[in-house]
Amino acid sequence: MGAKYTIPHEVTYYECDVNHTMKLSTMIAIVIKVSEEQSDLLNRGNDYIHQFGVTWIITHYEVFISRLPRVNEKIQVTTQAMQYNKYFCYRDFWITTESGEELVHIESIFSLMNYTTRKISSVTEDIIAPFESEKITKIKRPQKVEPLENPRSNAYNVRFYDIDSNHHVNNSVYFDWLIDGLGYDFLTTYEPKYINVRFDKEVEYGNQIESLYEVVDQENGKQTRHAIKIADKKYCEAQIEWQEK
Amino acid sequence: MGAKYTIPHEVTYYECDVNHTMKLSTMIAIVIKVSEEQSDLLNRGNDYIHQFGVTWIITHYEVFISRLPRVNEKIQVTTQAMQYNKYFCYRDFWITTESGEELVHIESIFSLMNYTTRKISSVTEDIIAPFESEKITKIKRPQKVEPLENPRSNAYNVRFYDIDSNHHVNNSVYFDWLIDGLGYDFLTTYEPKYINVRFDKEVEYGNQIESLYEVVDQENGKQTRHAIKIADKKYCEAQIEWQEK
């Protein structure tokens, strides 16, 4: 198992929604910040890896939520590079209270993408060694996302503020599009307990995306299924399990 | 002049746009956090003022920008309640570098609004005294915003994540709508030096707003004029002066 890195964070009002708990998009933005800080500390930051013509992309998150961080709460955000194989790096995140109670656990899959070809590039020892993660040969199959049957949909334009300093739409922005359609009543009645999200293609500035969603009744709450599409091509799909608050 | 209150802040990547400088919406969200923290410290936080059936609203900002805070920069954010009269409180904010260089200065106008009637309520000694601001009789007239002549416009739906814990669309969100239409080329060529924005009515969850804008050439850069409307009623208007980067 690789080196751990932790930063403290105090949750602000503008990181929270009407429920006084952290927005999913902000939560993802913060965990990515922690992994970027660790990379910088290990001298494997963006400047370093860009010399090889590659950049990190994230293709998958599985999020396990005990409860979401609350406004004004002091939390700890930890990351650890777990394992890697030829094309995939498995990185975990934990959000805990100051006293160490686990609030959120995230499993993610990172890959290196060639800037020019936009294709996945193999992971090199030089880039990965300082993270001290375990080399494995197995390719883990992420949990499948259930297909949509009779979705509703909303359109969203990619905004100038949705793109980050790498000119990409940051992964965190997809969470805004994914859940928004569920609406106020749903989003103030249910809280997410599990999220499985897969990123297939890169959305770009200037795109208009369709966010498709469907609510499925379950014994113990609701399941929602999601896809983000442009012109019938799937860019992202997700499944979220919700419980009544 | 009233009591000053300062917090340190380190600018994160997700608070910045493609230019590696802080998003205007985030900058406004952070200064509001500082004024809320000061109110809490003086025991005049939301819980306290809600007992009188009122809440703070912000009706005006004038923003003077030397340069925007940059990614990873350590800044100081200061607020001070300056003056008040029967209906208006004048509060200033400063963003400075760690060594005290002024980056941004903001002048704002706050009022108390009655929850039930949604009308402006007069400022009481009980609420304002701890801020030690100066009582004045004069009502300051904020700088006028130039009217639009041949605007273009974009539509935006208010999203679930645009509303804050008070069920309002936070003032900071308007900045996303205001500038987005100017587009990538404009927003990566010019940087804002002066912003004058007036909030007339409250946008609510479920609304679709029209963001109107127009670019006017100036000797020393560009001026943009803005309005946010719903069904031809003006909710917000703004004027921004830009200089080539």
C-alpha cells in the first residue's frame, strides 16, 4: 500500500447546499486537490508529468457515504495510492471527522492520457514509484452501472467557469449535471449513500450536454440511474443509492 | 469606522478558472463568509437576527481590482462595517497578499429584509451596535449602471446547487450568469478591473433567468454592460471595466 497524505479542511457555507451538507461536486474537487498536493510533494506534479506528454485522467469513482460533511465541520481528507497495473492506478480517499470517524470513502481509477493522441498511455515506473503503491497484474473490473430504461433529461451548456486550468471540464462539474434534475423535493428528502460513476469521454467547453436520469424505487430508499450524453454518445454514466434522511 | 475582521485563505485550483485566477463568484462567496464569521463572533449571526424576523440582503457591490488572487496564493480577506443609516449598512472588504499588498477592494451595501413581507426593514441599534460602525444620516447614491442598448442574451436555469442554506440564490451565483456569455476568447484576453453590480429582486429556485450583455469598446480596454431579467423584469444590473491582460 502506498504513502498516505492528509490535509485538514473546514467546511464553508458556500461548499454546502440547502441541506447544510457538502455539495458532491465540491467534495470531489477537494479530494482531487489532496491528490494533487501529494503529487506535488512527491515531485510528481503536473509540471513533471507534462514533460512526458501525458496528463492524469480519472475514469471511475465509487463513493461510500456514511454521512456527508456538514457546514462548519472540521474534517480530514486523506488519499493513498493503493495499486497500479499497466494502464490503471487505483487511488483511495477518506473523509473523516477530527476524531477519526469515517464519513466518506472513495475508490477511484486514474489513468495517464497522452495529450496529443488523447489515448491512454501506460504507467511508467518513473512517474509512479514515489507513491509506493503495489504493482499488480490484475485489471479490476469496476462495479457495473445499471442501464436507463425510461429516462427524463435536462440540457446543460458547459460554462466558462466549468473548465479548469488544464482546459478540461473538471470531473467534479459532472456531479452538478448528474443530480440537478432530481429536483428540490427529492434532494431534500433523500441523501446519497453510494455513488458509482464512470467517465467515458471528455466533455469540452462549448458543448451542450444532456443529463438523463431515472428514479427506481427500492426496498430501502431510492436508486437513481444517470447518463450524460452529447448527440446520443455516452460521456458518463452513474448510479446512486439514496436513503430517506 | 467599525471593527475589522480578517481571515487567511489559500486559493485552491477549483476556486480558479482557466486564467489561474480566482473566479469572481468564488471571490464574492469568500468575502461573504468573512462577514458572516465576524457577525457570529460579535453574537450577531443569523440565529440572532432571525429572532427579529429579518435577514441580511446585499443590494450593491462596487469592486476595484488591482489584480485577481492567483492559484495557490496565500491571501488575507478583511471586512469592516463602515457606516449605516436608517435602511442601509455600508461594509467594505479588502483582499491583500500576505505582505499586505492590496489586490481587491469591495464596497457593499447591506440591508435588513423582513422574512414575511420581503420588504426592507430599518436597522436597529441592537443589531448594529457591536460592529462599531458610524451612524450617518446621508443616503449614499451608488454609482449608476449604464443601460443596455443592443444586448445579446443567454438563458440559465437556477440549479439546486445555486441555492444556499437560506433557500436563496446566493449573490455570488449571479456573477457566473453575468460573465459566462462573454465567452472564452474575451475572458482569456481581458481581465476585470472594476465591477459595479446592483441587485434589485431575488431570483428563486425554479426560475429561468435571461442574462443580457453587451460589449462596448473603450480607449483603454472594454466595458461590458449586463442585466439579469425574468420575463422582462430586471433582477440585477452590472457594468464591468476590463483591461487587456
